[in-house]
Amino acid sequence: MVNWYTQCIADTSYPDGRRFHARSEEWVFEQLIPVDTLADPSCEYNDNDSFEFGVEIRLPKYDDKGEKLILTEDLGDNLIQWKIPSLAALDANKENFSEMKEIGGHDWKLSVYPKGDGKVRRQQCFSMFLGLANTDSLPAGRKVYVEYKLRIKNKRGDRDHEKEGHEWLSEKVTKMGFSDFIEVGHIYDDSKGWLFNNGMDVEGEIKIISSCGDLR
């Protein structure tokens, strides 16, 4: 029964199998079988309160074609800085963009919605994103894995406000970030230190970026 249940999950949920790599070293069934079932002395898997577990691994046929994922952490100048002279001068209802910067072989831009992008609590959240300025640098059909951090610099020297995340970018998914990066009310609270003469400094930091190479 356990073997059947496991195979059923693998066949229906993961028809292409599972890929293991440096960022995904484990595969876990969080609900393989109820504990009460195993604890029942009449259970066919319970041998005097002893149990035997195993796993069957099936590897796909290798046809001498493949690629490897290379994760690069040493990106040199990996910071995009955007000094916004006047937050009020930005279009509050549209996406506003920084200048473009090349990092890791790709062109990037920061973008902000001063009153939110409409996905969460419209007019209450400041939204901030980091995205590809264009997809020309992406090989056809390929994705790029990125680990990143976004921040607003504190003008008073207190701790900056920042959030970090990771994303697979492609021709269809070209940006990453947070619709609820910070509450608008906090930005305009003078005691918080996010604005100085209505200006704001924001940054995007790319920590890790992937590339692909042929297997040899």
C-alpha cells in the first residue's frame, strides 16, 4: 500500500520526475501514511512495533545530451542604486522605472508603485520590484534563477528596510519583488527616516544568478 501510494503521487503530480541539485537536495512526502495506521498492531506494516522503510529510484535514460546549472555568487558590482529626488513627482498610479544596469550578463531595472500595484491593499502599500530590462539576453526557452534583496535606505542612519527573495525569470516572468514592500503611512512618517526633502534612496542587490552550460 505504501509503495502504491508513493508511486501514485510521483506519477500524477510529477510526470517528469524530480530534479535534484544544490538548491533542492531533498524530496519529502509530508503525509505519506497516517501515524495511527502504523500504530495499529493489525497494520500489515507493523511487525511488533518495528517498521522497514525503503525507496525505489528510477533514473531516466541518459542520451548524452544535457546541461548544467551554474550558480554565480561573485558578481562584482551587484548593486542597483536609485536616488529618487521627489517621490511626489512620480506617477502614483503607474510603474516607475530606474535607469538600467548590467549585472551578470543581464540588464536590470528597479521599479516602484508609490501607492501600490493594486494587488494588495491599494493606496496603502508601496510596491517595489527588480526586473529584466529586456529578455534578449535569455537563451530561447531558458529560465534564470536569481536570489535578490530590495531595500529602502534610512536617512537617519537607522536600520534600512529590506526584503529578500528568489525567483525563476523567463520571457513570461520578467520581474520579482513585493507588492506590499512597506506601508505608505510609514514612508510619510517623518519619525521613520525614509524621506528627506521628499526624496528616497532605494536599492536592488543581486546575490546569486544562474547560467547554463553543456555537460561534458
